[in-house]
Amino acid sequence: MKKVYFLKTCSTCTRIIKDIKWPAGFEFQDIKQDAITVKQVEEMQALSGSYEALFSKRAKLYKEMDLKNADLKEADFKHYILEHYTFLSRPVILFNDQIFIGNSKATIEKLKAALIQ
């Protein structure tokens, strides 16, 4: 699978997408316009190992809902990701049974290395 889950209004996502030379066949999904499905989030979880790994604790709603003081379980992380797109760490890139989550420099470097192999 070759897929990028991103947010078109996120300047970091758009910068990363522009900076990378994408091989043919990649599908780009703006998660605000085209919400993630249960099947898609389950595919991401299978590759990442947990829903928490996909969850953004930097989301404005995370702070507003005071979720840092809640005892969140895997089912809660999945629920919140499906409930509102801002809870998904962005971007999430699926490539040849690998997953790259977020925008850290190390993650993007690993992605670039995987794409040129």
C-alpha cells in the first residue's frame, strides 16, 4: 500500500509532501475532507502496534477535553481518532507494509530512505 493521510490546512504536512519525491502510485487522503474509516485506522494500528502510537497528544482538543488526566485505553484512542481528525498524528504514510507517523525529522529521514530503496 502507498498512502498518505494528511491535513491540507497543516503547513507542516504540505511542506513534507512538497519536499519528498514520491514514487508513482501514492494516494493522498485529506483526512478533514475524506474522514478515515474504521478499516483504515485498523490497518494503521496493525502496522504501528497500537492506537496510542497514532494519537496526537498535541491536538488542541486533547488539551481542551483534559484528556491528559484521563486514563485512556486503546479503545479510547481509537474512538477519539475516528471521532475527530485532529487526534491523528500527521502525516501518516503507509509504504510497503511500513508505517511512518508524524513529522519528526527522524521519521521523515526514515521515510526518505525507505522510498529510495
